[in-house]
Amino acid sequence: MKTIYAKDHGIVPGKEVAMQLNSLLKDLSSDKEDKTLVLEKGEYFLDSQNVPKPELYITNTIGDDEWKEGEKPHINAVGLYFKGIEKLTVEGNGATFTARGQMTNAAFEDCEELTFRNVEFKAENPDMHRFKVVNKGLGYIDFRLDGESSYVCEKGKYSFVGKDYKTPFSAALFTAFWIGKIPAKNDCELFRTSHPLKGAFSVKEISDHVFRARYFLPLSCKTGDEFYLFDVRRKYQGIFASKCKNLVVDGVKQRFNYGLANVFQDCENLSLINSEFAPAEGSEKKMASVADFIQVCCCRGTARIRDNFFCGAGDDCLNVHGIHFSAKYINPYKVNAFFRHKQSHGFCPFRKGDEVRFINPRTLLPCGENIVENAVLKDEYTIELTFREKVPENVNGLAIENATACPDVEFCNNRLDRIITRGLLLTTAGKVFVEDNCFMNTSMNAILVSDDAKSWYESGFVRDLTIRNNKFLGNKEYYVCVKPENSVHAGYVHSGITVERNEFASERAKGLYFKSAEKCKVIDNAFSYGKKIKTINSDIKTDM
């Protein structure tokens, strides 16, 4: 085992280290021995002008129609870039990396046997801003901007400013529906609302970081309410991993992300453990991510997510899914598989030997299968698949799912709080355990089992899901919602779901919901506020 000390390469706390550190990581890609890179505890700075800028196609992020003039699509500034590295442990020892400018914190491509641990990521004056209601009067509301944010006034118009951005206060004024609101009555709640300045006919600074907005019809709010303004495009992420095998993220803290906190795409065997995705203690801001905390897309093996704390997400906490591609017949052995969603494309999650399912998009039921002999990414939206067996000519219009890229999932002993949408989205045919977690303050379903081939194109059906020994507190909508988006019920889509020994304790939750599901059990649970199960075309065994 080789030990490499970062300080011997000029990488020491208190300095901007982007070029030196990434140069060292590039050198490590040619070293195939077991090795440990050791950092000293302290604060390191990463300047967006000095970091690598690879081309990255990342699922569930910025769509092709969302790039602005002057931006080159898919070019991504990355603070720490790991590519083609094997048998490496990065021991952070509590090192903090502070991003100066907009960037993805870390990216791992084509890495194997890599452990990344005991590191914290922060962002310096990021483009997320808090407006807190401090006073209300007849026709006006006073907002206090958080102290970290900077702003300028030009020709009577205010803009947030920071490295790599200048964002008008009024950005997306009439179209934003994703603005985060935390009510004064319960600062653990977080839900979506429209822009707080919508309807205001004037905005004036009345003291440092305090602004008075005047309305004909004042915004519905109370003193102490907080509104969070941010760019929702998901241009940069927290940690991105693609085509990695046996990747471990251990003891990592992320305080802010411009998109998703963690994206695992086409990886095999991954672990996210002992980590924290939440604002720093004492921070004025109570949101830590613009979008989801975790996306697991088209992965294999096992995804272990254990002993973590998640707080303040601008979308779901965890989404595990595959992709429903659209099929087009070429010849008896070849089919084109098309990406259908603007936020997911440009990568190839198929390998030789993968099993493929053909899916009826209306019923979401399988209607054929085959084995991949070859897969070629022809362009950003098209994958040419060659199959072992003949393909019928009537595959046009069917969906294609990679049945091999459906991981087992362990989501255990985690705590979720202040989640703006859902806690978990689970659409994988692997074996899934959701145990010993605490789901708090989700504004939508705490757990959603979906599956669709007509909107987000996120596959697929569930066959073995156990939800056991969890606490559900302060949730809205359903605790567990099994709701495939089939337009025709021609048979059960999901099966093998067990909900047992959980504590359900939310006044506002609707209970449990099952649609097009069979062989499901709801047993030995404790309901504090009623016992409600709604079923549509489902077969549920229950002790209620």
C-alpha cells in the first residue's frame, strides 16, 4: 500500500489548490497499485477558472433547451476530477473544499475500487438567496436578504451578484413555481411556491440587505416566513459518478449544490455512508440543494445508502430508476433505442450480455425480451442495439428497459428532514430494503413507487420491496404511494411490496395507496392518525 501526502505536492490548507490537486489526480490514473492520498485538515479553495472542464452528460439535469446564450452545452467545471483511477483511497481527515464560483464539486468517471471520505464541500456566496419577511404593512412587505448574499442596483433594478453569476431579483418572476418556502410556524417544513416578488410593482432598498416590496394585492405570508430564490436549471452537481465500480463515498458533507447532490449513473456497486447533506450549523440558509439529494440511474449490483443525514432538498431525497427508451426497428437483429426526456441523454448504459425488456407504454407490462450483443451511441439521443435473437418488426412504439441495470438497494438508518417533494422514488426490480429510517417533513409522498413510459420515462417495475421499522413524521400526501403511470390496467405492474412494523404519525398524511399492485402486505404497523389504505386494481393483505 502506497501513501501519498498532498502537502508534498504543494496542496496545503489556506491556498487555492485546483490546478495542483487535479494534476496529481491525473497522474494517479496511471498508477495501478493500492494507494492512499492523505490530506491535512483545513480549508482549501477551488477557483472555477482553474478547475478542469470536461464534457459530461448527466442524467436528470439541465435540458438542451435550457442552456443560455454563450454557454457550451455539457461543458462542466469540476472541482475535483477523478478519471480512470483504480485502487485509491482519499483520506480527507476533515478537509474542507470551498468553491469560489460555480462548479460540480467532484466527478468520478471510469474509476474502480475508489473510496472518498472525510471531506466537506462548501460554496462561497452561491446563487441561492433567502428572503425573510421581517415586516408587513398596508400594501407592502419588507424582506431581509441573507447576509452572505451580495447585490447591486443598476437603473433601479436589483440583482444578486457573485463569482460566475449576476441574477436579477426578478428572474423567472412569472414562471417560477419551484421557489422554496419555509413557514415561520414550522421551520422544518419546506414546500414550493411562486416568486415572492410576483405582483410587486416596486422594490426599494430601505436599509442594508432589507428591501420593501409594494403590492396592489399583498403576497400571502407571515412575518418570519422565508423564501429561497435560485436557478433551477441543474447546470452543476455535487458529486457525479459514471461507469464506476465499487465506489465508496464515506463521511462526506455537502453544504450546497447547484443541482443534485449525488448522481450515480451506470455504476456497479456503490456505497454512500456516514454522510451529511444539509446546511452548516448556524447557517442563515436552510436549503442545501437546488434539486434531489441522490439520483441512481441505470446502475447495477447494490446501492448501499446508510447512516446519512439529509436536510433541505429542492426536490426528492432519493430517486432510483432506469430509463424507458423508445424502440425503432432497423432490421431483424437491430433496434434504435431513443432517449425521450430532454434532461437525460448522451450516455450508453447497455453492455454486451445485458438482458433487455420490451415494455408496452400503456400497460407498463413486458411483452418480450432479448440479449444485447452490441451497443453503440450513435448520437446524443440514439443508441443502436444489436441483439442475440431476432426482433419482431412490430417493436416500433414499445419502450426498452435494460433489465440488467436494475440495482438492489439498501436504504437504512438514514434521517430525512425538510424535503420539498418526495422522500424516496423507487422504481427498480432489484431487491430493496428501506429499514430503520426517519422520514420527516416531506411535502409530497414519503415513498413513491412509480414507473412511466410517457412523461419522465423512468423505469421500471418493482418485484421485491420491504419497508420496515421506519418512522414517518410530519409528512404530507401518502406515506407510501404505489402508483405506476399505466393508462390501461391489463395486469399488475408492481408486486412483492411489504410494509411492516412502521410508525405512521402525521395528521396531514393520506395513509397508503396501491394501484396495479399484487402480492403486497401491510402488517403490524402503528397509525397515530387513522388507518387508511386506498387501492385500485390491487391485491393487498393487511391486518387492518
